[in-house]
Amino acid sequence: MRIAYLECFSGISGDMFLGALVGAGVPAGLLEETVAALNLGARLEISQVDRSGISAVKVDVYAQGEKDTPREQHEHHDHHHDHGHKHEHQPVELLEHNYAKGEPSRAGAPREHAHEHGRGLKEIREIIGQAKISNTAKTKAIAIFEALGRAESKIHNRDIETIHFHEVGAVDAMVDIVCAAVGAEALGVDEIICSSLNVGGGTVKCAHGTFPVPAPATVELLKDAPLYSSGIQAELVTPTGAAIVKTLCARFAAFPAMKIEKSGYGAGTRDFPGHANVARLTVGEADLKFGSHISQETITVLEANLDDLNPQVFGYVMDRLLEEGALDAFGLPVQMKKNRPGTLLTVLCRPEDASKLTQLLFTETTTLGVRRRDEVRQALARKWVPVETRWGQVRMKVASMNGTVTNYAPEYEDCRRIAAENHVPLKSVMQEALRKYLPGTEKR
């Protein structure tokens, strides 16, 4: 099982992730082609820099001839160039940061400037959808933007589709996010695992005032992720970086057992004395105890006996558990004390999600107690293979052992959605997906 491990000991941002991808072997030309495919008038400048003695790849985005800058440099620039205009022209809608690099909103920019860079999710989806990149990368890129949108809608108490990303939708953010999705796919790994995140410290100035680090959107995006601060007084994790990690990384964990093939370092813009401002991406084959393609991991099992819960509520609880990150959830009929028929609800989850899901069980069900234990789970290597049907793309879930495909099946949710949208039988969609996949199985 081929994996990648992302170490965020100096936080993470979009440009740091792109630099780490290039350092770990993703062709720089692929990212440049991706930028051209977006047709936004942007370009990349990729260079080798030094960060406290570590050689790292620096990726800069040029939009309309200007290079993006970190927050404090941008504030200094605004102070000198917008002095005397700070309160004359306030944009109609401005979010708190430039999520691509952690910049503040340009509160001194005229309305025309805000409108020029303002994009809603609908327009962002259209731009990404028209780009000549893989459908898998399109899906991932849109998911990253939607994660940002959900965070913003929560913070500002607004519907996600009504938010205009006056900063998030700017060209540099589009480039960072789409290149991250394309580069992650090109990395050719089954799973990206992430370390704990060093968020930094101090405060940041936003359009609506000064906030402590991490910024509000970053906090919203990284719920349940392991965070810490090394004491550096700077914003180390940007909302764009947080959204990339949240969407592209499968889980958070310590450095996994692996045979290292290569590694790469992506540089941040700032250079801190005595601290390498880089993110490291290490790629290799998982060193697994029970065979080269059978993984072993610890999962948590939660159990609760229910004998007085409305069956309609039970179905709702099952949906909520899966939405909140449960690996699986199921119910079994049991005979309880006093001969009452009941249901044994069992939830499988990652250890870091156990407390959250236990709280959900107490809140949403009538149980007075939840049993909890850790168990070892072995699993075959799994990956998604997209296939094109006449009605749209369907993901095939493919399992393998020692490099040989052992199981494959079309993703039910994809087939269900396509069947409903096109008014065709579900079984017809599933059968065509299988037919499209099977001719190329021996080549995969």
C-alpha cells in the first residue's frame, strides 16, 4: 500500500503544500499546465529556497502580474498605498481573509476591485468544471472550496450559496486549490496521512477586527484535528491549508511504519530564525505486519442497548453517525432484561472520533450508557477508480491484496444520484459501471 505522510511542524498553506508535492516528485510542468487550463491569466514561479538550512521548493502565484504576499507584508503595502482611503470605499461583502495565503481582506479597496474578484461557489464550480483536468481532481478541488464555504457560512450565519468569495475566489486561491487536487492525484498514493498541526500564535487582523491565531475559519475547518502551538507568533495554518488537509488527507496520525522512497519540502514565504518554515511530504510503501497490502489499524467500537427508542429516530441517528465520521454503524435485534425486545447499536470509528460520537449517542438516543473498547482491524488496500457511464461518472471501489484485485463494486451513492437525476433504473447504472470497469481491469 503506497502512502504519503504530510508533516506540518510549521503549519500548512496552499503554497507550502504545492512545494512539498513538487519536492516529492510531482512534475512542476503538471502544475503549470493546470494553471494554464484554468484560463485565469495566472502563472507559477517555482524556485529552490533556503529555510533555516533546509533546501525547499517555493511556489509563488502571479496573478495580473503581481505576486501574492503574506499577511504582514500585505498590511504594510496597504498602509503605504491606501493611506487616507481606509474608510471611504467599503466593499459590500468581504470575508475575513485571503484564504490562499492568509492575507487580510482589502478593506480599503474600492467596490469595483471587490466585485472583480468576487466569485460564488456556482461560478467557482463552473470554472473548475471547464478546466481540462481529471474528473477526480475536479471533484476534490470543488470539495476543498465547499469546505471553505461551509466554514464561512457557519461563521457569518449565511447560506453557503449566497456567499461571494471576494478573497477566497481570487485567482491565487483558485490556483492553489486546483493544483493541490491535481498534484495529490499525480502523487499516486492510496492514502495521505497528516501529522498534528502547528497553528502558531499571536493575533491576525481581519476585515472585522483582530482575532487570535488560529483564525475563525481555520478553527471551524479543523474541528477534531490534533492542533498545537510551538509558540511562534505568526499564523502558520491558513484556512486554505486547513481546507486542503481536511479534504485530501484521510486521517491524522504519528509517522507511519513505511519504507521511504522519497521526500520533499515545501517552503512558506516567511523565514523564521532558528525554525525551518517548511512542510515535509514523505512517500513510500507502508510496512505492514500482515502482508504488503493488508493494513492493520486500531479502531474504537462503541455499543449501546436501546429498548425504548422510536424506530424513526434510530434511522436518523444512523445517518448522523455516518455524517460525523463513523466508519460503520449497524443495529442487531436483541432480547433485553424483562424480556423486552431491543436493538444493539454498534458504531465503528477512529479513536480520535470516539468522544464526539459518544456524545452524539447520548444526545440523540435514549441510552444511559455507552460501552467503548479498542480493537485491531485488518483491511485490504482500497482505492477509487472513476469510470464514465452514458449518464455521468461513477466511482468504483477496488480492493486488492498483494497487487491483485480481489473485489470491486460501483459506489452506491454515485449510482443512486445518477439514477434519480436521469430517471433510469438504479440497476442499469450499476451494470453499466461494471461493464465500463471490467474491460480495463487487467491494466489497472
